[in-house]
Amino acid sequence: MKTTEALLKRINQSFDVVIRHMPNTNLDVVFVSTIVDLTRVEERLLGPLTRTTRKRRVDVFDWLKNNVELSSIIKTDINEAAEALFNNHAVLCLPKEYIVVGVEGLSRRTPDEPSTDVSIRGPRDGFTESLDTNVSLIRTRLKNPNLVFESFVIGKQTRTKVLLAYIQGIANQQLIGEARRRLQGVDVDGVMESGILEQWIEDNHWSPFPQLQGTERPDKTASALLEGRIAICVDGTPYVLLAPAIMLSFFQTTDDYSQRWISGTSLRLIRLFALLVSIFIPSFYIALTMYNPELIPLKMVLQLASTREGIPIPIVLEALLMELMVELVREAGNRMPQQMGQSYTIVGGLVIGDIAVQAGIVSPMMVVAVGLTALGAYAIPNYETAYVTRMIRFPMLMVTAFLGIIGILGFLLILIAHLSTLRSFGVSYLSPFGQMTEFQDTFIRYPVQWSTSRPATYLSPRGWLRRSMSRPKRS
């Protein structure tokens, strides 16, 4: 049949492309056996079609609509039929038209607890590689008819489905329009993971800091949508992108809101302290011991001098070697099998550090300083942000080796200047500190009874009030 031949010319013949001709008809069914549910194809499509067309001639489209329980049945042209064939659909080739029938298959991973976005008290389910599953997890939490999912197809070769999610009436229309423009402007062969798409649509491609927030948690995504932010879901990856993202959003977790405001605030302050420890401890140690020992109490100076007695390498090289050793152990632990990786990271670091001290290669105080920086990096909840802070330590160490404390202050000023120029979908990275307003969810997490508004200054949501300003009366 001509329509079948035309369809096959649009695709390369492969072992899993199956063509079934219906007897006594001008109808062919074409599907890819490796990505559809073969049981569904045989029992719900091919079997009923064979029995019906043998008895009488019928209008196939009307018959399918009235008698077949499948997800989608639509008429289409040859271009959309060829694309649908590799998107878990079967194509019915008629003499003058094509009918696309949804026969999705492939068993998907069930929602499980996220491995990188761990929560102590919050929900335990996480996103999977299935886009339909991820949408259902969001809709389960937001039973709102104004929740919108706009579909895009990105990638010339992969034809990856991407969804733009937002709540109509809450999200700012300029933000939605900017997200549409950036997604439509992506010109790439393939999108295999949300991180690739993130690099295409972020504002500053040269900055090491993440400008979109990735998460595996449906509850965090739902909370972001309620604030007026947007979510970008990519088929084939469990990581959903949230935009815009400000610096403080990478230090907030679902546990901050699940617990009382005092506990949530304390945890948030500890994470911010961990950030300072992770970046500055090695540099301050080098600056004080090399350039400004007068700032240290005399007893401590004598103790530090005794621990460095006999160390053959300079203190700067000692710090660099120890930092590289920690990164090497961490990376090796990440690449090992999951059962071995965590124990190897802990035991390997302890054993190597102890051996280095006993061999007289490094001082015990340097092991303590490097260990504190490693702990500080682990306390940062976002992996990308933790990785950036670890990498910042190396240029800061080099600057400190030449300029001391002045080098630390200069590097800090450059870092703040860079952060102040960053934007995430047009929103300042250091918001809300640039406006000096809306501090109810920054360093201090206010009680939920006081959190009556959305972050209006930098998100500009259409509906900025979360609820009524009046509190319920107590009996």
C-alpha cells in the first residue's frame, strides 16, 4: 500500500519495526516492538481489528473510537505519524490517511526515595525517568485546574519531550514567556539529561554557579510552583529544573518547613556556616601561619610550630596536596559500587590522613583543617553548589599564598561582585538582598502563620497573597 511504503521511506528499516496487514482490507498496522506493550497491541488492537474486518467493512477510525480502550486515537499526516511511531504509538496506514494509536509499553521505575535530595520528615517518593509518572506526582500534590503543562520537543535526533509547568494566575506572564522563548531557541542534536538543557537556557554560560535549581522531589517542585516559579521536566531524567533560582534557594530543604520555625532557622544557619567553613578555613589557616602569626595566641603559635616540625614541604603545597587527596577519595567513592563507595570514602580518608601524619608528610593541624572543609561541603544540600564551593578553595589558596589575608578579602570582593551580576531568568542571584525587603524566608524561616505572601519583589507573581491575612479564632 502506498501510505505504508511512504511511511517506511521516512524511517530506516530495523529488526523491531513490525508491519501487520489486516486480512481482506487495505489496512496495515506498523509499530516498533521494542517500545510498545506487545500484549496491549495483540489483545486490544490487532485481535479486535482482525475479527471485525473479516466479518464486514467498517470505518476504522469510528470503530476504534467506539470499541477500543486505548489512550489516544487521532488522525494525522505522514510527518507526525513517523514521529509518533518512535514515541510508543502504533500507526494504522489507510489508503489516504494515517491513524495514530497509543500503545505505550516499557516498564518504568517506580517512585523511590531520592538519593541526592534526602528528607528526614518529608515525603519519601521521588521523580523517575518517566515523564508521565513525574506529571502524576506533581498533580497528586497540586489538584489545581490552573496547573498548566506546556509541551515542547527538543533535539533534532532525540526528539526529547520537555514540559514547562506553571500555575496560571500565580506565575508571572513575563517569566512564562521568557521560558517559552528560551526553550524554543534550543538548537541541539540531542537532550539526554536535564543538565544539558540547563546549560542551554541559563543566563551566564561562563559562571560556575548553578542558575537553575535541580530537584528529585515532587513536594519541592509543588512548593516552587505555589511560589510563582516555573518547573521544566525532561523526559528520561528524574531531575526537574526550577526557575528562577536565587542563591539562598540552594541552602533550603523541605525539612526547614516540616519542622518548627526555630529548628528550621537553626538548620539553615548551620548550612550557611558550613559554606563559610568549606571555603575559608584552609585559606585562613595559611594566611595566619605564613603572614600574620601575631593574630594567633602565643601558646597556639608554639603548638602549631611544634606540629610542623620536620614537615619537608611548604604549607601551601601541603594544603593543595591534602585538598587534592580529599577530592580524589570523594570521586573514587562516587564511581565505586554503591555498597562500597560510602565506606571507602570514610575509611579511605581516615587511613590516608593518618598514614600521611605518621610519615611526617603533613601536619595534624592541616588534616583537621581539610577535614572541616570536607564536612562543610557535605553539609550543603545541593550537590552542584557544594561542588562549586569545593573548587573555589583552590584559587583562593593560591591567592592567599601570595597576598595573605588581603588576598582573601580581595578574592571575596571579586566573588561577591560576580554573584551580584548573575541573573536567573532575569532575577538577581542575590535576591532579595538587593531590594532589602522580604526577609521572611531567607536566613530566618518565619512561623508559617506569618508567611502570608509570596516572594513578590523578585518573582512578581500575579497572586502575591498565599491566604487571608486574618488568623482563625481559637475556641
